[in-house]
Amino acid sequence: AEHTIDRDKKGSRKTFPNLSCGDPWSTAQFSLTGINEQVSYENPIIWSVSGGSEYMLYLKLILKQWFSIGLSPVFIVALDLETATYLCGLGYQSVVWDLPKASYSKVADAKFEVAATFSEMGAPAFFMEVDVFCKKNPMHLFLHSTNTTDDEEYGIVVSGHGYADFVPNIGQYYVRPSENTTQFFRAVAKVLEYSKEHGEYLTHNNVTKSFFDQRLFYQCLPPTFGGDKDYNASQAIYLINDKLRQNNLLSLCRKITHSHLFPWRPVSNVHISANHPPILFDSTVCIHPLFESPLGSLKLKVATARFLGFDPTPVLPESRFLKTLNGDLTFNECWNMPFIGDDMFGHDVFTHKRFKVAISTLIYFAKTSGRILVLPRYFRDSNTHAVMVMALVDIRTIEEIVPVHHLPADSPHTVVLADGNRNNFIADLQKVEDHHVVAVESFCRFFDKKYEKDIREIWLRLRFCLKDPRLRFTKGSGSWNRLCGTDGIYDQDV
């Protein structure tokens, strides 16, 4: 049965009754005495770390969505006083992280130190970053192994990362308190301190900051997963070279953690997808859109969540949507049209311009009709390579023009045929303005060059060809090279 939390019947959002909201962590942690008596393994502390003006814009929306799926009450460690004050005003409990910066990242400092403190106090705790978006409560995935024959009590349960289940993503983790798990988090925090003064630890072998603390976390885990084989050793090459190995940082980590062994396990990435872009499966409950650095653009992550169907914003009954008939942005409905036959197999720059015309025209009609755009997930180029639309255009720049949302493929809709005449089509949209979802059939009829001038104002507001190393699977394909250039450079007008 799916696990839900039922601790909020009276609407209380307080985790720690003796704590004054907005207190500094350096003193507030001493008010947590006895918290282990108020929580249990089935109902742990739910907590997160957040800070910055952009995150404040979305916190209320995201935490409200967490509450709707049973993730409540939530305790927030704020990275600045403004965020804590804002959260306290909303009724959430929050403290300010005021300890001196110990490593390259205050986020990592707080995540590991607070986890160690909760474990030291004997309180089970579930950490979740605010850029994790869930359709359902994921708690049962962390409390109960999907392997019904495995009833071992794990010290740490962590979500998988990327395409590898056995590599942890530290955006979500459940900690069962013990001396060993406490020592583990203390050790990781201690080793991470070297990154403050030694920047080479952050850049060796192109390991970005977003990977450093995560790989360090993995490197320091006891080698108990997968039997006697030490999976952690294979990750060392991403952290240190021969020169840095002389500092014995990882040896220090292993000396501490391996003398305090505990079992740990990951949650499969088919349930929680931490990637950029997230890969969806039938059983995906949560997504964790990744970016170039910790606390990266939350606006982009929220846009990604909307694009993939994990929108934290509830859909209002009166909402109206516009989509393409088959849910992609392609020419496959127009194979028999002579003008497409001549142009579609043209040179690469023209194919790129075709995409600009297509996406901008779709945005134009959604805006003109006052509808929410159901953004297609794929664009097929002249050689039928399918490229994710979110790799070709920054969704944030679309949302500045028209709202974007995702709808299930089987959503009831009204079909409106495109005859290639823009005015006629707008008139047809007005005739069905009360219909919930309008699907455009033969949308490619609008791709004629005579409309480029009219929609140029829109495409000049869009940012094309995202430069993100995590899109390697797209960048390495012929489609990326043809549409965005071999280096994945930011868009230049063509």
C-alpha cells in the first residue's frame, strides 16, 4: 500500500514545538532535544534547504504541492534571513543557516551537518530538495524496499542518479539514526572542507560543482551495496588525480566510514528520475531536473516539470489548451505536399529556421487564442532524427510569452484543421473557444516562409540551442550538430 503521512489533520505545520521560527541554526539546534520522541521511522522529520530570491518566488507553490501529496509538516533550513522570514510568515518552521562556510557550498554544508545532527539526536529524517517534483508521495519508496524478500533496515536510502541506480543522487535521502550514520555525515562534511581552499577538486576531469559533493558522498559510502564488491572504487578517477591522491582525502573518508559500517540502498531511477532531462517511465513518481550547479535556475526546473507533466501548479477547470494533433512538432502530416517536398531536404540552416518558424507559430496561436500551450516534446528534422524540444529552445523564454503545460495523450480534444490561412484558422479557434482542448491538425501548413516576418517578433524573444553539457545524448547526435552547431553554441540569428 502506498505510504502517506497523516500528521497534519489540524493544519499544523510545526515540526519542533520548542523552536522559535527564524532562529539561527547555531543556537536553534539545541532546542531540538527530545525530537526523537515526536517522530518515528514511518513518520520521519521532513526537511529541506533553500535560499535566494528566485527560490522564494516558487517556495509557496512547491510546499503547497508537497502538502497536497502528504509531505508535511516540512522543516526548512534557510540560507538567508529573508527566506526564513518569508517561510515563517507562511506558517512553516524555518531556521537560518549561520555557520561559517566550511566548503565550496553552503548548501552541501547544511545538507550534511543537519543530517548528522538529526541522526545524533536519534530522529529519523527524510531530506528532499525543493527542486524535486512529485506526482505522488515518494516516502514508501524510501521506507520499504521494492524487493519484497529484502527486509534489512538500511541506514541510508538515497535516490539513484542519471542512468545508474547504484550511483546516489543526494537530492533525496532517508536517514535512519545511528552512531554509524552520524559518523558518515560528519566524515563527508570533513572531507568536503578541502574543496573550500582547493579549487582543483571541483574541476578535475571536468567534474562540475554539481557533481563534486554527490560523488564524494558516494565515494564515502560503506562498500556494502552489492555484496563484497566495492563499487565506490570506480568513482575515484572522477575526484582525484595522482597529485591530489597524496592528500589521502578519500582514505580519510574511508577510514572513518568503513569503521562504522551500515547497509544502504538506492531507489531505482525508474521511480525517481534525477537527470537532465529526466527520463520518464510508467512507474516514475518524482523527477529531479538537474542543472549546471547547486541551486541552479529554479525557473528552468519548474518549466521542465511543467513540460514533463509534473507541474506543481494545479490546473483550473476553466483552463483552455492548444496542442498539435499528434503531440510532436514534425512534418509527417505533409509528406504529400509539394512545397514541403522541395524545402524539407534543404541545407542545415534552413532546417534550423524551420524549427524557429514552427515553434514560434505555435506560440503565436496559443497567445492569440488565449490558451495554454501544450508544448510538443519532440521535433523531427529533415532526416527524421527526433530531438527533444527542450534541448532546442529555452522553455523559460516561451513561458515569458505564453503559459506552458502538459496534458496526458488521451485527453479529450476538439480537432481544428489548419488550411494554411492564418486569419481563417484564428476564426476557427474563436468558434470553439469554450472547448477545453483544441488540437491542430496539419499544423505544418503554416510553415510557409511568407509567415516568417509575422512571427519573427516572437522568435527573437526565444533563446535557442541550450548550452548544457548534460545534454550529451542530444549534442552527440547528427540532429544537434545540424540544428545547433557542433559546439552547442547559443543561438545566432540566421
